[in-house]
Amino acid sequence: MLEGHISRAFDGALAALHIRVVEMGGLVLDQVREAAAAYTEWLVAPAQHVLERETEVNDYNTRLNEEQLTLIARRQPVAGDLRATIAMASVVAELERAGDEAKKIARTVIAQGSRPGPATSRDVRHLGNLAVRLLRTALESFDRLDPSLAAEVIAQDKELDEEYAAGLRRLMTRAMEDPRQVTVALEAAFALKSLERIGDHARNLARRVLAIGGE
């Protein structure tokens, strides 16, 4: 989970909302990390834990949406505060979708299909580490409202996309060399795609930080 929050840019209800969104982000970050580890180590227990906590992610999503609507209705924010409130709603949506991708990875492990081999596990672990790093940096940029960190995330998402494409090529090569690897390659391809999408959600989150700053 992320520790500490910097909300000096906001006051009152908006500051509280900002902190709650970061809390949700910490939970989703942990979900992504645990789901990726569950797949690479092929462990059911952490995958099951991810599914159990999915309800917490959904609860955050519901409550934060309600709080955002209440804040707009009661306080009628204008200018920067209104822009920030709308951007936070987009951040919550991106986090919820990233959580959904973690859930997909966990379900693959629980279904106990074809266990990935060492090379495939390395590819998923590597992309998982990149996705976690990207999401963490995006959340830090949101926590601090730091446009330079947000710009860094947007730039680094290209690296994750390139690693995704390279990992997919290696998967297809292994499947063509050994037809018995087709099933595991397909399942691993879905896991890699989920991690690539998590990177996209981190990038979109970073763009919302720039929107809050009016850039």
C-alpha cells in the first residue's frame, strides 16, 4: 500500500476525497502485484486472495462515485476544484479497470489450466514488474499532484508496450516449436495482455493528473 498522502493542494472534502482515491489505488496496486506473483509462481492461495479482495475494490468504486456526486451537488465546485473532482472520477474508473485485469489473471491460476514453464514465467514476471512500477509511479504522481512524474509514466508506457510485444513474440515462437505449448501460450498471452492493459490504465491515470493541473 502507499504510505502518506500529500493533499495540501486541496482543502476539506476535496482533500478527503483525494486521500480516499489514493487508498483505493494502494489496494489495486497490491492486487496487481499479488495476481502477477500468483501466476508466475502458480499459487492458488494468493490468486484466491485477489478474488476475495475484488469486492473491496468494487466497494471503493461505488462509495467514491457517490462521494464525488455528493460533493458536486452540495458544494458546486467551480474552476480548478470542479476539474479536479471530474479528473478524480476518471482516476477511480481507471483503478477499477486495472483491478479487473488483476482479477482475470488470478482466475487463470484458480482454473488450474496449463502451468507456465520457466521461460513463460520469466516473461510474465518481467512485464508484471513493469506494470506494478508504472502503476505505483502513476499513483505517486496523483498523490503528489506531480506533473513531472505523470509525464514520466506516459513516456514509460511505451517501454511496457515494447516489452509486451517482445514477450508475445517469444510465446508464439515457443508454441510453434512445440505444439504441446499452444494452450499454455494462449493462457500466458491473456495474462500478458492484462498486464499491458494495466500499464495503459496507469498511463491514463497520469493523464488525469495533468488534467487536474490544467495542462
